[in-house]
Amino acid sequence: MYKIAWMPGDGVGNDVMEAAKIVLDTLKLDAEYIHGDIGWEFWKKEGKPLPERTVELLKQTDCALFGAITSKPKDEAAKELDPSFQDKGLVYSSPIVGLRQLFDLHTNLRPCKAFAGNPLNYRDDIDLVVFRENTEGLYAGVEFHPVPKDLMEMLDKKHKKFGRFAKLDGEEVAMSLRIFTKNGCRRILRSAFEYAKKMGRPSVTVVEKPNVIRETSGMMIREAREMAKEYPGIELWETNIDAMCMWLVKNPENYSVLVASNMFGDIVSDLCAQLVGGLGFASSANIGDNYAVFEPTHGSAPKYAGQYKVNPMAMLLTTRLMLEWLGETDMAGRLEKVISSVITEGKVRTYDMGGTNTTLEVAEEIARKL
């Protein structure tokens, strides 16, 4: 029996997780679902959106299924804290980013596939998979404001291009470090190339900006070129992030597997999601060597919470990714086939697809077909 951490999170995360449970019960997955506290309410009440008890729970499970999270800027988040936690220097940070780093979930996998009959498809021939580095880059969380004086002085001495900032007061400067490691680059590149090899995909496109961000993007490109030698049957393409956005709108069918650093992967995967119907169809997996957390990429949509209005397809496709990772490939295949059938028939649709059905009615239709 699998032990699965069950973390609905905030807003419509609860709605779509309820839909996932309907489908999982129908599939008769041999699993125990253990609730985990996470999200905005725990930030407000406890000053911790990811309580330590939840971290300990995850350590006792095989993987986690996660709904959605509410995140707000630092100042807004601080204002919503319970008065007993005000003025204690607590700073909100995303619990899902925290989970990725705590459990070293280095690979973020985001499939973006157009299902026939989806009225929201940009084109019907799109089948993209984005591999996003998940623990480094701009999401590493190494930031400063104000910037300490000794750091300003050190940068002035070490880097001539910093000179134009050196005379500013540290209060006038905010700094986020874009940190790449060779190991981080190699892991995400290996995941992309191995996937392309396993699935018979013809190419891997590295999406970076080495002509401007020379050292970090440059490291990713150099490691990609070296690794590509191990995969002679797979073409390596290199594209700048800005050009990639243009080419995906123009010729998305030309691309297959995309791989990028954390921020660029986040950006390009949302574009890819819109090409196949929007975030209501965007699934994702955060995968490490020994653990994985599965989540749809949409937000918590607080205004729709509890209305069972939103599209559960992203959550159900995420559930398929979880089944596949667990080794339940037959179940995963059945689920994708039925999801495709329901989309193609178009009889049961949520509002975003022009229908009137609820979140749970879509799940129940999929369960019926299963």
C-alpha cells in the first residue's frame, strides 16, 4: 500500500483535490491518503505556511499530491499575520519552493499536450514537455535588501561592472543572486535527454540567454553541448528565452523537449500551457532522487474557492503523472485515455471550455468512463 501525503492547500486546491479523489477511488489505487497542513491559513495562524509537522509527515510517505497555494508579496503577507506574530521579523516564503529545496526535488516536469477536441487549443498538433531546473537559479532565495555595505564594497573590488552601483546607499539597491551549479545543470539536462531517449523524442532544446547572461546561461549551454555527445540520436537545439517565446507562438509543432533554468522554465512552461488550453490543463511533477511532489501549475483562485467551478483537468493530469512515477503505468495510461475521450466528446465541460459543468461533474464523468 502506498502512503501519499494529501495536501489540498488553499482556495480551489481543495476543489480539484476532491475531484482527484473521485478518480483515484475509481481506479482503486491501493493507497493511504494522509492529510498535510500547508498554505496561507497556516501562515496567518502560525507564521509558517509549511509547518514542521508537515515536513515530518512527508518523510514518512512515498510521495505527495498537492492542490494549490496562495502567495503574496512580503509586505502584504506580513499584514495578514495573526497579531501575536506581528513584528517578529517573520518573512513569508512559498512553501512549494521550500519543499523543492528541502527534498532536493531538482527536476520540474511539465507536459503540455493538445488533446483533440479542446476548443482552447492553439493548435491540435502540440506535444511539448518542459524540464525546468527546480532548486537553483533566481529561485534559490539568496536575496538582499538593503544590500550590506561590506557586500557592496566587495562587489566593487571584484567586478568592474558593479562600479556604477557602488556609490549608492544599500537601501537603494535590491539584489537577487542567480546561482547555477554544474551539478544542477547536469541533473536537469540528464532528465531531459533521458526522457527524450525513452520516449523517442527527436530533439532537446535548451532555453537560456548566454549572449547576455554569460556565466550562468553559459554554464548551462556548455554542459548541454557536452552531454549531447552521449545521445547521438537526439538533436540539441539552443534558443534564447525571448526568441523561444516567439517561435513557440509561430511554430510550436517544431519543438519537443525543452529544458531551462528555474525562472526561464517557469516562464516558458506557462506559455506552453496556454498553447494547449491554459493553466486548467497544466500538470507538473517535482521529482527528486527519492521523493516527488505532484501539483497542477495553476494558482489558488480564491474568488472561485468552494464553487466547484474550475477545470480539474490539470489536477487529473497531475494525478496521472503521480501514477506513472509510482510505477502504475497501466492506471496512468487508462486515465490519460479517458481524459482524452472526455475532452474530445465535449459533452461535459467546465466554464472555461464553454460548458456549464462543475469540477466534480467532470471528475464523475471521467470516473464513469474508467
